[in-house]
Amino acid sequence: MVTVDERLVRARLGDIFELARQVEQWPDHLAHYRYVRYRERAPDGGGVVEMSAYRPFGPIGWPTWWASEMAVYHGDARTGERPRIRFFHVGGITTGMDVEWSFEPRPDGVFVRILHVWDGPRWPLIGRFAATRVIGPVFIHGIASRTLEGLARAAEKQR
């Protein structure tokens, strides 16, 4: 299962990268996030994070939960390495999922892409179907698209 959410953010690279990197602050900017907590912190700003968000279905929100190993790559202008944030899900229904936030400077802002890649849950017979038809397009895209939109709006206000 692969989902991609992407958007041009009309803000400075540092602004959108910092908002994305500071995951504990996401609930301040994103109404659909219930909480984000560090279980462990790493020197790069990542660590093991526990996250919970609602996937709205009209007036009702379906609560979701997962834990991820988060790694922050600040990039290096000298080598052309761009900043990125990686998450590897280690808890919850999406255990084993790889997620990468990438940030590409453009003349009119920053192109942000969130890529989710996952083999799906280890459920006999229905695991692949559940991942490609329900979990990916309904839950993962439903939450990631709102997350990107909300953080983009916050970054664009800072400009």
C-alpha cells in the first residue's frame, strides 16, 4: 500500500520543517489530533513517539493510535541533502509502515510530500484488501491530508 499526500506550502523551508518536526505541538495546530507524546527522545529531535488522531466521518470521529520511531534529518545545503522526517511505525494497526516527509524548496515556497509505504496488516485473506481499500485511502490519507493542510496553513500564517 502506498499513499502520497503533497502540497506546495507558500512559506519558508525552515517554518514548515520546524512545524512538521515539532510533533508534540501538532495538536495545537491540528484539531483532528488528540495527542502526541514522546516515549523516548533522540538527539536529532526524533525518538519514539506515540500519536493519536481522529479520522472524521461526518460529525463523528473515529479514534486512531500508533507509535513510531521518528528520525529527523536537517539536510545539508553544502551537499544538496534536503531535510526530511522519517517515521517507522512500531505500534498500532499500522506496525511496519514507513513514512517520509520530504521538503523541496521551490521559488514560490516549499513542496512537501508525505509518503506512506506499508505491506498491510498480517491478517490472513483480508490484510491486503484492508490496507489498500480501507486503511490506506480512508484512514491514512484521511489523516495525513488534514495534517499537511493544517501545518501548511500554520506555516503560511508565519510568512
